[in-house]
Amino acid sequence: ISIKATGMIGILSADDSRVNSLYHQNRELKFKTNIWEAGGQVEYNFLHFRSSHIRDSPWTPYVFGGYSVYSVGKREFSVESPAARPLSVYKKVITESRRERAIPFGIGVKKAIRPRLNLTVE
């Protein structure tokens, strides 16, 4: 069994001016938002992986489950083109953040490559 803590922070954005489509370039929509996530997981290894057991294995399949909290921060939407007047409702800033919970779970396989390095596929 192993326990791990996870964390992530980032910015998610898109801009129609960066797309090669004439429709999107004329629309000129764009948005930007901050996101973060924090959580923890428990893994159950099916084989003796990195242990002092006599049947120590260099690889193991495993299952994992956990709990996390994530948030989408201030979101900015804007329209700069006069051709997109019907879309002018998107010209706003939402200042409240939205906080939600998640239960990540799944299966995976990990292999010891070096004494302190694993290759993991989930």
C-alpha cells in the first residue's frame, strides 16, 4: 500500500485569433481562467514492489482511489469584433470561484527503472 498527495495549479485560456478558421477569426472570442487541484490517493500494489520481502518484484499492477478538491477561479470572456454583436452577452467577467470535489480512481502498472525512479501508466 502506498499513499500520495497531489497538487496542480495552472491557467487555461483560448483565443479565436490563434485559429486558422475564418469563422473563428471573425468571431474573436477569447477566455482565460485559473485552475487548481489538491488531493490525496491510496494505492494497493498487487505484488511486493520496492519492499524488503523475499519475493520483491520490479513491477506491479495496482488499483488506486482518493479524494480531491478543485477550483476554477475568475473567468474572463470577451468579444472584440463588431461582427459578433449577437455574442456580446459573453463580454463579462465572472469573479466568483467555483469549488468542487472529485473522487479519482483507476488501475495502473508501475515498473522500477532505477533505485529512485519508476515508470507508471494509469
